[in-house]
Amino acid sequence: MRNLAQQTKQAFYFSLGFYLLAIVSKLLQFYLADVLISVGLLLSLVWIVLVLREVMLSVKLSNGERLLLIIFIIFGNILAGVVYFFFIREKVLADAK
């Protein structure tokens, strides 16, 4: 399962970076701010799909934990990503060590 672990984290960081850049661009009224928001949303979709793959393939999670984590990731987006990568991911990937 670790074959996409690094790409998942990179997609999250790029998504976060594009969101922050888009917010700054919007505040400064740059004309490309909407494009940056779109790229951030696309990258967000990529990391969400990769995280859902990690969660579904994990053998350490019970079905209830898996369901709650999936709902949290889908609806929480960036906040859920921060919580997932800093607090939950080690448990999810524990079987790959």
C-alpha cells in the first residue's frame, strides 16, 4: 500500500499550496485567482481519492472506523487532510510496515 503513500502526501501539500495562493491572489484581485482555485480543487480531488484508497485497503481499521473516516475525509477536505496526515495516517498505514 505504500507505493502511493508519498504521492498522496504530495497531492495534499500541492492542494493546500494552491488554496493558499488562490486566497492571496483573490485578496490582491489578481485575474488568475479563479484558475488557482480550480487547480486546488482538482488536486484536492486527487488526494481525496488516494486517501480513500489507503483507508479502504487498510487492514487495521474496523468497518465502523473506516466508514467514519471516509465521511470525515469527503466532507472535511483540507481540515480533514491536516488531521489525517498528522494524527491518523500512521494507524491506517501500519499494516504496510
